[in-house]
Amino acid sequence: MKVSEYIVKFLEKKDVTYVFGIPGAHVLSVYDELLKSDIQSIQVTHEQSAGFMADVYSRVSHKPGVILTTAGPGVLNVVNATAQAFVESSALFIIGANCKKKLWGKGCYHELKTPDAQMNIFNQITKFSTRIFAGDEVIQKMENAYAICCEGRPRPIFLEIPEDVFEEDVKGDFNYNIKKVENPKPSESEVNEFLIKLKSSKSPIIISGGGVIISAAQDELIEFSKKLNVPITTTIMGKSSCPSLFEYNLGFCGPFFSNPMVINRVLNSDLVIAIGTRFDELATGFFTLKIQGKLIHVDIDPSEFNKNYSCDMAICSDAKRFLSIVLNKINQNNINEYKKVFLPLDTKLTSDSNKKLPSIKNKVSPDVLISEIGKCFINKESIFVGDAGNSSSWLLGLQIQKNQLIITPSGYNSMGFSVPGAIGAKLASPNSNVICLCGDGSFLMTGLELLTAIAKKIKIICIVLHDKEYNMLTIFQDKNYGGRYSDTFINTFNFAEFINTNGGLGILVSKDEDITLALKKASSYEGVSLIEVMIDSDLVPPILSKLKN
């Protein structure tokens, strides 16, 4: 069996359904083997998009997203999306080619400065990188790499294979397999110590981060909160960890994105239980969030402990395993010993968002758009994929339900994430409504992937906020540079017409009252639809108003 054939057989054994990428001369042997497999190849228009698709596919399916790409430009086009996945904890399994071993150092096709150049780059943005240098290495190295990809904190791995190795015979034990390593759980002593602190606490609060969603611990989080009357506040990445209208959900914890009463609640809590959060600058309002009580930090990655906030107790554990074990222990005891008195906020966190922002004639108010999106998909299983920039700031004002998920970049924060990401989401959850929301600037980076969705008959709805500028940057230019705008305006483009002429449904909306009908048309259309929304760029998302002021 050749290495190229073994790779496909290996992916089949791991129940891989999709491979994202673009064929190149160095990996044609593997693409040829894919023709004999049930694995679907998703051919993209640019390798960066393969990375974003695989990223969101992994976040939704809780399985690694697999990328196959050729040497040189193919591999390096995946770098940006790999960095995004590394920072925001998404499992990518990247198979990238290198030039033939016998041609190394000769300046051949796609060769870089040294044969190790690709490896050196990916070493900085992956959990693990390795090279398969011969047919007798492929079995063990692929098994090891996949196991590392799946265990612990999800992050990318990079597997490099020189072109001529694909044609070598596989040697070794075909039954070699690595037993799956379970994610860490709290020790019995840690659980007991945690319960002692919880029992003695008068006003505990939970900070729920993206790790809760990654480990699919939403149900356990809600059960814990509801049984013990413990309020929840979330980071941006943790927004989907509980429904917006859940009675104990106070909203965001970051000072720039939150209600002052929530910030005070965190400040005055005698016990802060942080689960699956990095305490990054957005989650903490540029590290201005104050914690006076005891901090218990639960995270799967011990390198996050005491990095930005000193904790009184660190528990290295998967969020779901931690909450499940703690709940089981509480249920065995007298639950009333742990119950607290919950004091609701005097006003809703969303009160600012409920004030309709005035818009100018022939422009749409983005807050009205977000409200109508919520109404259109109420009680429907839905995934909303955001992008970098103000589009995500608006999207974060959406009230979500238990069967809904918001995925938006908020750490590495690359533009161009949403359109390919929405495709990955739909492939991972075909029964969900998938809606991406992006600005015109982000769409111009990766929006051609709608052609991929059209070709593969992948139904998604793309909503483009069209204001002809990088609006978040113009806000900063207004605030910090006296309104001097340098290269932050975008050439106009007819987004709706582009889709109409390429096999999809394009709708142009320039008035608030037309939004509802446009959303109904798009959601009932059996194909790719795009709603181009002409927005008033002078309106600032409520969660960014503090930054502007």
C-alpha cells in the first residue's frame, strides 16, 4: 500500500467525512485516492478559506477539521487560519506537502529558503508539528499526531510529507493504534475543596468562557446554576454557553461590553468560579475587570492559570467533566447546603440594545436587523457565524436560545472568517439554519467561497453589512486621530447582484421595513442566499459605545 492510499484509509478509520483544500501537484496522489473514498473533498477558492471552514466545522462537530494542501503557497495560505484556530482553540488536522526530498536545496518548484521553513512557521502556531520522512514512519506518526490533535485543549497540528514519500510503500504494524486519552478531570480532593469553598460562599458567580462550549457542557452549566441559584456571566466566546433569557444569565462580564451592575456583581462576589476562559483582554475589558473575592479557575490548559489573573485555586479539567462530577457530588449530599439566594439585576443587560437607534433615510439600523434576525429564527436550531469588525459587535447583541450557537472570532480575530466558517458549520450540522453576518470589508476577503457553497449545494444565508468602510477603524480614527481617515474606505461593490448572476439569491435592503421579508425569502430559498444591507455607519453598536466615548 502506498502512503497516499494509507492516508485516505487512515482518515476513513477516524470517521472523517470532509477534507478541505485545493489540489496541487505535490498532493495529486492523495486526491486521486479520495476518488475511491466516501470522504468528500471540499474544493475551496483559496486555502485560507479551507482553514476557516475546517475551524468552524471542528467547533460545531467536536471533531478535527481536516485540511489537505500542496507545498509552498498552498501550505502557507493556510497559516492565517491556523493561527486563528490556535488562539481560539480549534482542532485542525493539517496535511501539507513539501518538495521531493531528492530535490531539497536545488531551488525547485515551491521550495523555500530551507527544507525546514514550513515546519518552522507551523511550529509557532500549532500544538504539534511533525514530518513523515519515509513510508516506515507513516503509521505511527499519523496515529500520534491525530491523538495529540484530539486530546486536551483543541488546537491545530501540522503533518508535513515530502511529495516523493506519498509514493513510497507503507511499512510497519497496520494494527498500531493509540488508546484515546481522556481529557483531564478534577481529583477527589479538588472536588471536596471546591465544595467547601462553594458551601461557605455567600455570593458566588460563574464566569463562563468558550471552554464550556468546546466541551459541550452547556447543559451541566445551566443545571449547576439553576439548582444552586448561582448567576452566570459570560465572555464573548462563552456567549452561547447559556440562553440569553436564562433567568440566571447576567450577560457579558467585560467592562467595555457589560452592564455596570454586572461588573459590580463580579466585583462584590466573594467567590468567582471561572470555567474555560483565558481572561483575555476582550473578556476582561482590557484587563480592567476587578475581582476581589476568591477566584477558582477551571481550565483544560494549565498554562492559563495565573497568567492574567491570580487564582486562589486552579483546577486542570475539562469543563464538562468538572461540572458533571461536581453535580454528582452535590446530588449525593444535601443540596440545600449549597443553595444561594439569587438577586436579579434591577434592569436588563440588553436595555441599551432595546433602544432603537435612529437611522438616516434609505439606510438600515443594524440593531433593527439583529432584532429581526432573532425573530425570524426564534425556536429554530441555528448557528450564527460572525466576523472581525463591527459586524460581530452587532451580532453579539442577538438574543440566543438553547438550541442556538454564535461563533465569532474574538481572540486572534481575523477578517474573512464568516463566509467559509458558515460553510463549515452547515457541513457539521446540516439540520441547522446557518447564517453568517459580515461587513463588506470581510466579505471582499473570502466571499468568493459562496461559489463553493453554490457548487456543493450547501444552503447558507449570508448577510453583508454594506457601509463602504472599515467601520470599527473609522470609529478609532474619529476618537484618536481627529477624524482623519487613512485607507479605511472601501470601493463599492454590488454584492446582491454578484450572487444573482452566479446561481444564488441576492436581495438588496435599504429600509428597516424591508428586513423581515428579505429574511423570509432567504430562509425559504433552497440554496445560497445573500442579503446586502445598506447600513448607517454613524450608528455604533451598544457594546462599543463606551470605546467611542
